[in-house]
Amino acid sequence: MAVQVRTLRKTGRGGYIAGAAMAAWVAAAAHAQEARPMRYDASWESLARHEAAPEWLKDAKLGIYFHWGVYSVPAFGDEWYPSRMHVKDSAVYKHHLETYGPIEEFGYHDFVPMFTGEHFDPEEWAELFRRAGAKFAGPVAEHHDGFSMWASKITPWNAKDMGPKRDILGDLFQSLEKRDLKTIATFHHARNLQRHAHEWELLENRGSKYNSDSHYRYHPGWPTASMDPRLQLLYGNLPEEQWCEGIWLGKLAEVIDHYRPDIIWFDSWLDRIPEHYRERFCAYYLNAANAWDKEVAIVRKQQDLPIEFTINDHEQSREPNAQPVLWMTDDTISMGSWCYTENLEIKPVYRIVHGVVDTTAKNGVTLLNISPMADGTIPEDQRKVLLGLGAWLEKNGEAIYGTRPWVVAAEGPTAEPAGGYSSREAFLNMEYSAKDIRYTASKDGRTIYAMLLGVPDAGSEIRFKAFAEKSIRPGKVGLLDGTGVDWKMEAGALVATMPRGVGKDAMVVVFKIQL
């Protein structure tokens, strides 16, 4: 992959200048790629041969990632702090001015030394994710802000050289792989390029919503407009071709070559990247995975990559019906920001469990976000929810892991809205009851798991209408834990009597129905 990059090396004064170090890396990467058995050309037609969802991901059902970076330092607003601190009519701008002073004197880059991460413990984090029931995990490798969470040679703005001075992604990947967990690296950096800097005077009068496809506002006198080559790399103030080739594509190639992630996941705005760069990335990653003998997945949002060989992601939303192909939802553990902020409200564990159950029944995978503090502490309220989720999955994972959608995915009065992200508020406030049922099936189709999203009163009758509608006759009915259940077939449903002994704190009641 001939990635031509305007690269940097340190000078004696601690600055960065264009140099030959990256050129050597580029040459090595190109040589290595030429030596690999090529399977894909950089064209949608060739890439369409890739099987989008590997079997292990169809079985996994749950992954964990985290928004943790320089934006965690101010702990105000949300992870968009670096963007909104440059919007003069925003609450974040006013907070920044009152707390840290004018942007000219304290820019976003001044937060970097404050991002210490001294309590980051990759072994402890990986073990927490395993106990939470995750089958894959990893960091936001780079958010819109231009700060890389790995030991990058492309930019000085990386966690190994600055801030924590740790290879966050690399250290965590090692700890995850020791526990047989797959790895994910998420990329949000398609917004980092300042695409409209040359129009700043015109755009200045367009209000807070202008420049929606660039994260940072260009303004003379602000660091975002600096000609310092180091600051230009953070704030995306580079010529578009140079940025696309060396920053967007170069960083992806660097993570692929050095860390071999099992999943690469993209946030929105990927459509702002010229098509031929997206084709080149996909071919590079899939050919590398072929050389590693590894089944990998590419996840994207909207229509940013062809669906034939990628997986579609719904942010903070789910599908209203089961889908014929695997999909993913990324959702966060909180009711608000994706990164840590003061007084962040965390969802109760039952809501997380219900979301996982609903997603799984409809052929989806849940990617759950958590929000560590800037010092690397995962707050106790978030830990409690993760461990609660893990405890539920420890008891009921048979109905989740390795299952497939059944002929009916759901029944009951509570229906998920269509509309994806635009319906996120409805999903955020959604409450289920014991009348809402979600179904999964074993791979061989001989065992059906019917999950009630609530706990009925003992002795009450539960009606599973799907069995009558599909003319399916059960052979044995009981709870997943082995508790026997009285049941009968009626014209309109399989009718089971709720046994005693199930506490109201169970969150979900799982019936195991063998055909």
C-alpha cells in the first residue's frame, strides 16, 4: 500500500519537522503488502467477495469499548468538548472561558498533559470486560479530536509520547488476547480535517451549526489556525490530499500493521473521505487479515461503505424487526455523554440487559460504551452495572451466546421504533414489561429460548403466541435453570404457568423450549 505521507521526526528543540522516518515505514509497509497473498483489489466489486460477518462475531453478541481521551479531562458537556469549545454561542465555550481562560491562551492541546491515565491498568480492565460477559473489546482508537490512543509514529499527539505515556491500545490488546477476547479499534477521525478553513469569514456568520463535517473551527489567532506543524497535525489544518493520505489512511495502516485488530469500526462522516481512499483501506485491511489467517469485520454507519462486505451499525438505536444479516448497535452505559463528565447518570443494569436481549433476538450485536475518568479510573457505578450484566449472562448466556434468530423475534405490546439514530430518545426511555417476549434459537434450531423482559407473578399464565401461529409443537418446556413448568397447547398459543421462586430482581425470565 503506497501511502505517501508528509512525515515528522523530532528536532533537537523538541519540535517536529518533515523527515525520512515515515518514508521508511511506508516503504516497509508497501514491501510487506506486496509479499502478502493478495485476495482483494481496491475496488468495491472485488471487496464485495468478503464475507461481512465472521462466525465468531455472530456468536459473540457483546463487546465493550470506551470513550477515553483528552476530552475526558474537562469532564464537562460531552466528548465533543474540543469542537464546542470553539463555538462562541455554546455552553462549552462559556465554560472554557470561565474555567481555563481565552482559547488563545489555553487551547485544547493544553489539556494533553492533564490526561495522565495513571490508574489505567490493562490487566484489570480486560478482566473487568471479561467478567462483564464481553467477547471482544477495545478503545476508541482515535476520536474526532486527532489524538491517537496508540504508539503512533505518524503524529506526536499520541498516548505513548504524551499524556499517559502508555500504548493504551497495544497494552490493552495484549491483556484482552491473553483472555481469548477478540479486539476492536474504533475510528472517528474522518471529521478531523478542517475542510472549510479557507471560508472562515463567511462561515463565522452561519451560527453554531456551520462546518458540520469538520470538528475544529478555524479562526485567526486560535491554535486551530496555527501554522506550527505540530499543532496542524492535531487540529487537522492540512491540505486535504495530504491529510487523507498521511493522516486518515496512514493511521489506519499503522494500527493494522502493528496491532492486528479483529474489528475496525467507523463512526459517521466516513462518506466525507474520497471513495478511492475508502477502497484502499478496505483492501489493505482484508488482505492483511488474509495474511494473518484471521477472520475480521468492518463496521460502519449509514451508507458510508457498501453493505455487501461490511456490517451496519445503529448508534443508540436498534432494529424493530429481525434482520437477515448481522448488524450492530453501539450504545453507552450512561443517560448522557459518551465520555466521563461530572455527575454522569448511569443506566440501571436491567436496561442494559434488556437492550442486549432485544438486539440479540433480532440478529444484532451490542457494542457497549463505558466512560473512564481522565486518570484511568472506571467509576464504581459503571463497574457495578458491568458486573451485573456479567452476572446475568453467567446464568443465562446459553440463550444469548452462539444463538441465532428464530422464525419469530419478538412479541408483546412494546415495539421498537424505526428511524435509527433519530429515534434515540425513544430508545433511551424505553421500558419493557413481562408481556414483552424475545426469542432466540440454538444453531441447530432444536431449542428455543423465550425471554420475558420482566418477571410475571407466580401462577400467572404466559402465552407464547408464536408457537401456535407457526404450528410448532414443543416437546419440553421449562426455565433455563432447569425449573419445571406446567404448560399446554391451545389454539392461539403455547401457554405456560409461571413457577414460584423467581425473584422480581431477575430482570429477564428465560424459558427453554425444546422441540
